[in-house]
Amino acid sequence: MNDIDTETLGWELIGWDSDEQAAHVTDLTQAEILSIRDLFPGRDDDFLETAVYEVPPTLYSAMRSAIPHLEFREGLEYQIGGFRLSV
């Protein structure tokens, strides 16, 4: 794994509307990221922290199986990614 200080990271699943506005945002924990990261085999990082990854509808079911509270809304395009928290 990368030498990443995950204590300073946060993650979000963001649903974008047709006006490119963040219409639906779900915060994710490190444990949740670890449970879904293998669904993104093309990732360049262990914690989905260095890029934004597209979440195609074909992954929705698998992601909900791993993280039951996830919701995907009709008409939105989803992405997942990490960001540095303010400390």
C-alpha cells in the first residue's frame, strides 16, 4: 500500500446532474472505501485518493452490497474520490 496518512483523507460519492452540479453527495469512511476499492481495477492508488473515478451503473448493485446505505438517484452521473481534509 501507499504511504498515505489516511487520517487526513475523506471520501465522497458524488452524483452530478446535467448542469454539472453536485446534486447528491455521500460521505464515505476508510472502511467503506476498502470494501469497494477492488471494484475499480484500473485505480492507481489503494484508497481511491489520488483521482476521481467514474461509477458506472453496472457497479451500483455491487457497491450497495458492500455499503448498504448507498443510494443512486436516477439521472445523475456518479464519481467517487478522495480529498485531503483540513487539519
